[in-house]
Amino acid sequence: MVRCAPITHRVFATYHLQLLFCYLFFLFLFSLLTSCAQISNFRRCYRIFYEKLYLMRYALSPLISYYTNACIHQENLETFTALVRDFYYCTDPDDYDALHALRNLFPPETDKRKILDFLTAEEERMVREACQPVEFHKKDNERKTLH
């Protein structure tokens, strides 16, 4: 004679099996979603890289050549300074160092090269100052530095 487990034991065991399968299924879904998120992030970074490369090749190249030609042919030094600053700030977000590129075009001891050296030193000073810690003053003249 075969004895069967009481109905409560069978239902309780299947309930735990269902919970175990649900838990494993959700673990599988979570790992799948994590993998998809990583792939999506990789694709986004890949797309940004190629968009930047496209911009550098087709949109930034003519801009660089026009600004460079304008800087070479500009005779007025005040206009030249404004043109160089504009050139630098237009191309800096795209990681193009206009000041360095222009410094290579002009020989040392010329007026344009001196302007470029001054602007380069000014930009380096501004970057150094931006990286300094901020100081807060308390009422009792104590200084507290935020790093």
C-alpha cells in the first residue's frame, strides 16, 4: 500500500518550489536587464564617439581652417586678439587646442606670438585658479577650507 503525503504537505512543497522558481526567474531577469543596460551604455558611448569624430571631420575642420586663415591674415593686433579668443572658445569644447596650434604657426619674438603666449598663460592661470579649494569665512574669523 502506497501512502501519500497529506495534501497540506504537497501544497506547501509546491508553493516553496514556485517561490524558488520565481526567485530564480527574477534573478535571471535582473542579470539580463543589467547586461542590456551595460550594452546600451556601451552603444551610447560608441555613438557619442562616432558623432564627435564626424563633427571633428566634417563640421570642425572647415571652422578650424577659416579661423586659422583669418588669424594669419589679420593685421590689427586688437582684432587678432579677439579672433584668437573666439577661436579658442569655439573649439575648446571639442578638445581642439587652438592656442597651441596657432603658436606653432607664428615664429617667436613676433607680436602675434607674444599675444598667443600671453593668452596661453592667462588660460593656464584661470585653470589653476578654478582648481583651488574654496575658503569659507566664519563669523569668528576662523577659516574653513572645503576640498
